[in-house]
Amino acid sequence: MTHQPVARSFDNSRRLREQPAGVAVDPKTRLRNAGLRPTVQRLALSKLLFGKGDRHVSAEALHAEAREAGLTMSLSTVYNTLNQFAQAGLLREIAVQGNRTYFHTRTSPHHHFMDEATGRMFDAADGSVEFARLPAPPEGMEIVGCDVIIRIRPKKG
């Protein structure tokens, strides 16, 4: 069985109000508005995640950033916090292949490129992916979104 790239997008009932571009949001306020208690670990990771603009990050990369910043926390804490942020609507979780997961600070619906050579993920231009139609969902289900990951690599030759 091969694993296909899948991006998960959930219609989170606790959607956060979008902040106007360029407006800084206090980390404590961001967490409280998402229904999360602003613990020391959550605040520290929130500052790292949202202090560098729109980006994709893996738990391992964020853990390395935290260590470089002098923070002492386990990789498990980073994973748990990222998952809590995603469940609260602060991040978008993107499962790529197997257990490889990225988290994106841009939570609005959009599609991605995945560079297979480097593992780098970046956004496809808004409006650049079109579908003529989607299949009907199974009985009793409804479609809440469709996410695409376009795999790329350097040309050979």
C-alpha cells in the first residue's frame, strides 16, 4: 500500500477571527482567544511560530529552533503543543506521507508544493488549482474541503 500525500483541513467550529495584515497579536491573547491556557511552553512556541510570519514547520524543525533559542523542552512537548494549536484552529496540519506532518501558520484553504529533494513545502498561488468536479461523498457524509499537495523535484539532465 502506498501512502499518498494528503492535506487535512477541518472546518473548526472555534474559528478565530482573522487579524488584519500587519497587526501584531499578543501571544497570550492569541492563545486565550483560541481557548488555550497560555502556559510557559505554549507561549514560547507561539512566539517562535508566529513571530516569523507565514510559514510551514515540522515538529522537529520547531524543536531545533526552540533549542537554539535556549528553550528546554522535549520533542514530545513540541508535538503535543503543535497538535493542540491545530485543534484550536491556530495552525493548519498537513500530513504529507506516512507520519510526516507539517504545520502551517496560514489556516485559510490553499494548496501546496512539496519539494521531494529537500522536503521543503511552499504554497501554490491562490486560484492556481482548479477542479471540474469532485466525487460524491459517501452516504451520510459531506465534503468540507479539498487540499492538494503537488510533488516536485529538480529536472533531470
